[in-house]
Amino acid sequence: MRILQILSLFFLLAIWGCNPKLKQVNHFNVSSDTLIIQTEKIKGYGMFPGGGGYINFRDTTEYYKYQVIFPKNLTNIKLSHEIIDSKKYDSEDANKNSWNNPIFKENSICIMSGNIGNDTIFIVDEDNNKDFRNDSIRLTHDYDWNKPAKLIKIKYKIFNGKEMAEDYGWATIRTRSNNQFVFFVSHHLKSKFFIDNQIYQIGAVSGPPFSGFCFDSPILAFTAQNGIKKDTLYESDLLQKGEYLKLKDTYYRFMEISNDGKFITLIKENDFNNKIGTQVGMIAPDFNCKSVDGDSIRFKDYKGKYLLLINVTACWSRISSYKTCMDLTEAYKGKIDFIGIDNSPVFLKNNLKELRLSGNFIDVTANKMIQVYRPLFCSRTCFLINSTGRIVDKFEIFDWKHNLGQFFRDSK
């Protein structure tokens, strides 16, 4: 009997080894050049940043080629569509902005607003059957943006590489006092994988400013390292598509996330140290610009020194990043050279005058060469470049005390 049990075990192991479908997922070895990692979708952003966009409601007299069923006893009904698969949508040229385009039926979520008496309400077509009668009615009110959002689980179809397939995700709708509705896709991906005996855990999200259901602008990061779960993700932790993840002593390029988010592809890179780019560890891109005062600013003139490039912006707050820039430069005067970068010349001019800011500032709209350091229009990212011309840290401007304090602790 014992011999039969042992033979049965060897037989099962042989079958497992011959059939890749029976092998454990997300197990790789150090010789693997390509890692295709399966993911799990999790509601909420987790530690990742998120973004949303305003919902554009239209009067329902603008009809289209398929029927939408509304509840009774509602007035002032308006309708909107949120596109699911932006890649498929953008590939459609003819009438893509028209509600008569049949693509809306297969590739969108319907959202309606209306009134019950004096109350303004909204409804999301959660099961995506174009019938609002069996979906939750939600009252509009001014959200406390500091409190956790209420998540809505939504069924939809998305292209999985072969066909439009059923899937699901989460979203949040927040309303303002002026009855503006803001739509947020509110989920992220996580995955644990193994390279030989090393365990890694990563997460990913559809990147801001407008997070989507498909992952055409993803952000990826370690969420746990050496068995220790992170409780915060900093700017330097976040990797965009095309950047590199260091797994022990080897770099892997973050190639893509599948359209439905179910797979992440990493490809081994053997020449990271010679890469030029804005990722921490890379050689900083060159620039030769004019300051707002007309002075020539050349990157090569800062070699041998520490240089901090500081993005300032009037987005979200007209003055806060400029005041923070002033505090930062005062605290580290003499230890670091500084260059400020802005994307709004009028606000920059006004704040330079109002706050009496000194130093070199560049208008990125007039200096295309430095745009590589402006990842988003509203960016507030700082890039710290060391004396050899390599980027050694990057962070949101409001985190300057934490990041620079750690980096220059011994020099203070």
C-alpha cells in the first residue's frame, strides 16, 4: 500500500511538470527574461493616487440607437455615459462623439440624474443592462473629501486581448454644492510573485489625472518588500510604463498592463546604469534654457553640485506650492542649487512679484527642452540630481522636509 502511495505521488508530480496549466502561477526563476504576472483587482485606490473627471449630463431628448429605461416619477432626467475601453473608443473614427454611435451600448456605463420632489438624485446602471429601475437611488450632497468614498460596484464589458468580455470594477461619484458630479474609477491591482526563493508584492493603478477602467496610463509600485508591507507610497516609489523595477540585483522594464488589468508584463534589462530619464537612478536629461529673466541656464553648469528642479503650479491652490518653494530654498540655501519650473507664465510672474521669490525660474511653455521634467500640467514634483548628474530622488514638493531631511541628515 505504501509503495502504491509513493508511485501515485511521483505520477502526479510528473503530470504537473508536463502540464504548465497545473503549475503555480507567478513563479519564475532568475533566468526568466520576461515575467507575465497575474493580478487581482481590489476595490479602492489603496495607497495609490487617483483622479477623476466631471460627468457631462445631457438632456434625454438627444436620443440614440438603443433604449434606456428610467424609473417612474422622476423629473428633469438627464443622462451621461462613461467610456469603459478608451482604446477601443478612440479607434472608432466615425461619429465617435455622437450618442448615435453604437459603440456606446457595448462600451460605456450609463449614469442618470434627476429629481424626486425637491431632491436631486443620481443612479448608476450598476448591472449595465440599460435599465435604471433595479439600481440604487442616491441623493446628491456635498461630500466631505477627507472621508472615505462610498464605492459602487459596476459590471461592464472590456476587451481582454481576444474579445469584449464581462468584467467588473468599482467607481465613486462625488457631488459638489454647485451640483457638479465627479466620476472616479476606484480600484487597483495587486500581485504577489516569486523569483526563485524571493517573494515580491506589487500594486498598480490606472494613472491620474483621470483614472480609467483600462490601463493605458498605468502606475506601478512595490507595496511590500522583504515581507514588510508599506503603509505609504512616495513619489519616488511610483513607476510609469517604460520605467524599471529593481528585483534584487536585476532591473526589469515595466512594459505594460493588459487592457483588462489581469496581467503585468516585465522584461529584463541589462543596461540600466546607462539609461537617460527621470526615474531615480537614471542619468538626468540634459537641458539648455532661458530663465524668466532672460538668463541662460545650462545643465552642464551645475555638474559637480547638487541640483533640485522644483515644479510649482497654481493648480488646486494659487499660491501654496510657491510658498513651499520659498520655504524649501531658504532651508537648504548653500547646500543645493535650485531651479523652479512652471507651466503657467502669468501665475508665475504674479507669484514671483507678490512673494518676492528669488532664484532661477523657467517657463516650460517657452523652453521645450525642459518639458521632460514636467510629467503633468499640474505637476509639483521635485527632482534631486547629484554631483555626477544622476537623479537620486524625486518627491512631491510638500514632502520636501521628509525627503531632503533623510537625504541630507548627515550634512545638517
